[in-house]
Amino acid sequence: MSIWECIELLNEFVDESDPDLDEPQIEHLLQTAEAIRKDYPEEDWLHLTGLIHALHKHGAYQYLMNEEDKENLKWLHVFKSHDTPPSSSHYNTLRDSESYSSLTPSPLRQAIDRANRRQDLCDHGDSTSPKPVPFIILFLPSGHRRLRASLLVPANLRTKGVSLPKLNLGGLSLRQDDTATSFTQPPRPTTASEDEHLVSKIHAILDAVADRAEMHAIIGAQRNDWNHLFTNSINAISLTASLMAGISSIPVGEAAPHMLAFKLSSVILFTAATGMMLITSKIQPSQLAEEQRNATRLWEQLGRSIETTLALRAPTQRDVDEAMEKVLALDKAYPLPLLPGMLEKFPEIVEPTRWWPKIQPKQSPQAGGNGWSHELEGEMRGILRVLKAKDEQQYTTLGKLLLNMNKTLAISGPLLAGLAAISSGLIGSPALGPMPAFLGVIGGVLATAVHTLEHGGQVGMVFELFRNCAGYYRRLQEEIASNLGETDVQKRENGELFEMKVALQLGRSLSDLKGLASYASPLCEDEDIKEFAGKLF
């Protein structure tokens, strides 16, 4: 509960130590604080202590006290000796005592100063929204953890007809209209503010993002191990089968039953190699590993972006919605299951990988055009055209080339291994002569070479890398187009900041970007563009 709710609850509690039993506790607390303020106007910590002193003076925590707490208990007794109806003479003893100066830098005052500096919950990111009063830190004995409570002033404060005097609490003034100056209060007490719910939601998303990044990293390492294991195992099996096929074809006389064992072994091993090649050609372990590596990077990037938002300001509902959209888009772009749900490894049409939702301009309005100018717009239009005509097109074309190459290798490896298995079974046939042995040995060796080139060279991984690079430039295009498409300049992302971000993503300096503005002219044909926008890769 809030401090005021605690004080209201005291209205139903009879404190026999107070001489003014007929007065409600709220009036007694306000009178005590006001009297201290009059006698000690500079000691704001003591005003606050007078207001809340009744909340913890009843000895309810003695079982938690240690020796230091018991030693400090004397200061509570000093205060209690002055806890009477308002009269300045009742506080003269405390003011004139030798121990008063030692109370001035008390932990309570220092804690309030720290709370005022932190203002954890005071900035909601909306200048029109009410802001809570800084924390009041309640110090219990050291065996108990500290309690934090916001001082909320409810609109329906039950004062039993008591008029509230002006009470200065170091930046907080209470007036008879139940409002607070210096710090604007919510119109009604709440158990959990909207901001707290948004923070909880964004932290839940952040936990899920961190979990996804870890899962993708683990699975990526596993699938990379698969690639090495399958490649080495299949190569060893194919070469062994080729050796057995060659041995079984050596003539050693009419009665050679051991040659039949070599022939059958080579057939079995070639058949096993063919099946394993078909599986690896289907799932492309090296490509799977590259998907997981890129997914891990993007999940970690999303996590850092959310953490930056939390560090700079309180999150908004838009932040929560955008984070959820990005999570779902990444889940769709890089699925965790192997089968079903695995991305198509041999698509009919090569498209850039898409891992982001629809991009909206990040509004950061500023006076004076929001950092945008006609020159900057021309520069961005030139970059947009170069990205589409050169950078994205380059990686899409390379991706198609690698895809066709990978298709050829994926078909050739199992085909050669299957041919070798059939030929090994026909070794020793008088009608065919030495041809089956020749095809068995040569087919096995060629199958090993093709498989090594495909999976040892990680052709699928390179294809996925090209597809991701094309997606990188496609996303940058959409960011630029989204800002240029917003006719209201004030609703765009700050132009100077956006220009710097584009330069960093392209690996260029700001002066380099300005040289691309000429490509925005409609007189410039795509064939006239000789340079690429990106220099990172």
C-alpha cells in the first residue's frame, strides 16, 4: 500500500501513547510535521520523519534487531519524547541537544536525496502524464530488507473534516485542494501503473529474445557438427567401398568365396553412402548452420535494441508491439525445427531473406525540419536506387548461381554412389567383363569428390550467406523508402541521425554518401551505375 493508505489505516488504530486521543491520526501526523517545519524550516528530513513517525514506532520489529539497531534505538526515544500535540517548546529539547547535529546527515535524508536523483518512476516519457513523487525509503532494522513506497495522495482522502495545512516536505507541498505542487500526482491511487505493466511486458519479451538467441547458438553449433560428421563419414564409407570393389574384381582362380564377401560389402557400403548423401543433400547441414548463426546474431541485435530502449526511457505500448512483431518475424524467418518447418533449400525463385516486419519511421520530431533537407532527400534517393540496382541484384544473381551449382552437386553425388553400388553387384559377370569393377571404383571415387566439394566446400552455406546479404540491403532499402514515403517531415526519423546510421550500415563515410546523390536523377540509367552502395561485403 502507499504511505497515505498506511496513514489512513492508522485512523482506525488507537495509540494510547498519544495525548490527543480524540483527534484522528492523520491530523496528528500533519500537525506534528507542520510543527517541526516551523521550528526547523531547513531540516526537510525531519519534516518527513514527523509525517511518517507513527508508522514504525510501535516496536513491531524488535525480533529483527541486531546490536547496532539496539544502539540506534535511543534516537527513536529522543523523537518519541517530543511526539506531542503541536507546540514549539516540545521540540526545543531536540533542537538544543548535542546529538541533533549528528542527526542532520541521517541515512533517511541521504536516501531521499538518492531517490530524488534516481527518479526511477518519475519520467513516463509523456510530459502531459502525471508523475509520482520520488520514493520515500523506509528503514527497518538491518535484519529486514528495505521497503520502497511511492507517496501517493489519493483524491478521496478521508480526513474526517480536517483542513490540511500547507506542509513543505522538501519539494512536495500539500494544499487544501488535495493536489501536490512541484510533482504532479495521479488523480487516483493505483496498485500497478501502466508503465509498470509495459516494463513487465518488455522484460518478458527480452527474456524470450535471450532464450531464442541461446537456442539458435546451440542448434547452430550442433548442425555445424553434423556437417563435418556426415562429410567425413560418407567420404570414408565411399572410399572403403571403392577399395572393396577393386579387391573383389581381382581374379584368383575359380574357387574364391572370400571375393564374394568383398563384393557384397562394397554393395552395402555404396548403398549406405547413397542414402546418407540423399539425406545431407536434402537438409544441407552447412546451410542450416549458417541460418542459425545469422539468427543468433539477429536475436542478440534485437535484445540489445530493447535494452537500449529501456536504458534511455520508459517503454511505450508501441515499443512493446514493435518488439513482438520483430520476434514473430524472426521466428518465421529462421525456424528451429528440422522437419517439418525447415526452410526450402532449393527454392524455385531466389529472394532475399526477410526477417523483419513492416518498417515504420521512428519519429523523433525536432524543430527546423527534423534534420532533413532537399540535399539529404536526393542523397537518400540516390542510395536507394544504387542499392536496388547493384547491391541487392549482385547478391541475388550470385545466389542463383550458387543454387544451380548446389543442385547439380546434390544430384550428382547420390547418383554416382548409386551407380557404383549397382556396378559392384555386377562384378564378376562374364558378359560384362571388367566394366562393372571399373564403374564401381571410379563411381565411388567421383561420388566422394563431389560430396566433398558440396559439403566440405559448404556451397549451401555460401548460398544462404548471399541470400542473407541480399536481405540486408533489402531491409536498408525499406528503411530509406519508409522515411522518404512519409510526406510529413516532422514524423520522420531525425535526418542527421538517419544519415549516419545509413553510412555505418554501408561502411561509408558521410562524404561518400553525398557522392551517390547523382544517381537519383531520372536521366541516369541503371547501366550507368558503376559502383556499389555497400562496402562492408
